[in-house]
Amino acid sequence: MSSNPGIGQIRRTVKACVSLFKIRVAEHLQYRASAIASTSIGVFWGLLQIVMYTVFFTYGNTDNLPMTLSQAVSYAWLIQILLGLISGNDVEAEIREKIISGDVALELCRPLDLYALWFAKTAASRVGRSAWRMGFTLVIALIMPVMLRLSLPDSMIGFTFFLLSVCSAFMLNVAFSMVLTAVRLGLTWGEGPTQALSLLAIILGGAILPLQLWPDSIQRLLLFQPFAGMLDIPLRLYIGTMPQEDAIWAIGLQLIWMVIFIALGRGLMQRKLSQLIVQGG
């Protein structure tokens, strides 16, 4: 793969990526039964997390907490609604199989930019897999009893910033998944490093516990580390615990980390492909 592809290769790559994205999204949208099963699991975990928050806010020391119980409930629902779209930090299953089987060698024979092709495939799979789950979970979250219900955003401006941040978080997550893919290219002994990095992203992204409930002494560090932009920042904008005047720089921070991860992933992939040892076949 050339590090400086010509105009023709760029055009072919863009056209192929757009076509692949549409096909993959349409393909995943067919699996409604799988989406219903995934939704039931998400609702169960959402309710479990809400029960945990309710116990904490009822019996714990809630003085000077940065969020209310209602905001924590909305935070829990938003995690389940957006989980597949902006918090699935892993190597795309089909790409992993190609790496393990050695079929990645066939991918290199195509006159396309491999990084862009895999980026589009990863993005499309996330959109297709999560679309039905997002819709089903959103409906359930909105019709729950009052104490268990997803609250509506405080304002349209805040909701607009939330949507922009979700789009940025989606691209940031895909870029990070491509870093994991590049790391996996050089491994011949298992998934340990990629799974460890994925788990780190889940924890520091706020999927287990909202970052604002972590110790005050590390709040600034938590906010500026890259994984906050993958989940926590969009959710703060929705529930209103981040002022709207901070939304611009927060979204800008997401985009900066996205560019860094894209550069890192592309650089690692080029290096790994130049040293690639294909096994299997």
C-alpha cells in the first residue's frame, strides 16, 4: 500500500467506501430479532444500573454531587441507547477473522486504501447493528414510570450540542477501533492487548460509572483524556451537567483526539503491514 496514493486510487477508495458503507448498513438492518434480544439485555442492565444509583442517592452521602438522581437515571439510559454506536471499542469481527485466517493478504491486493476501507466497514457495522437497538431502547426508556424514565433535554440548544457531540464521539470511537485493529495486525498469540485497551476505554469513557462521580482531584484529568469524548462528554451535554458554553471546546477536544487516533492508527497499520507475517490460509 502506497503511503502517497494517487488521485485515481483516492477516487476508487472513496467510491468503494461509500458503497461498502451503504451495503453493510443495509445488511445489518435485516437482523431485527438480534436487535430485540440486544435491547432486552440493554434494558436489563440499564434498570440494574438505575437501581444502583437509586440506592446510592437514597442512602449515601450525596452532598455536593455534580448530578441529581434524575440525571443519573438519564445517564444510565443513554449508555444503553448509544452503547453499540459510540462505546463498542473493539476490532470489527469480520476484519479480525481476516487477520486470523490470513485473508488480509487478499485485502492488500485491492487497489484501495486499506485503512479507509476498514474504517468504513467498521463504521457501517456499528450503525447497522445499533440502529434498531437505539430505537427500541429509546421508546422503552421514554415510557418507563416517572422515577425510571429518561428525561427530555433541558433545551433545544443543549440537544443540538448533544447530537453534534454524539457524531464526534462516533468518529472518535471508530478511529480508536482502528488503532486496536492495527495493534491486532501484529499479534500472533491472542486478543489480550486489544481486550485490555478496550476495557480501559469502557471504564474511562464512563460506561461503568459516570466520570463526574469519580474523585474531585482527578476530574480535570478525566475530562481531557481521550476516552471521555467517546461517551461521557455527549452524555454530560444531554443531562445538563456540562454548561452549554463549554460545548464548543468539548466537541473540539473530541475532534482533536479523533485526528490523533486516525494518524496513530494509519501509521501503525502501515508499519504492521510492512512487517506482516501471514499465517493460516
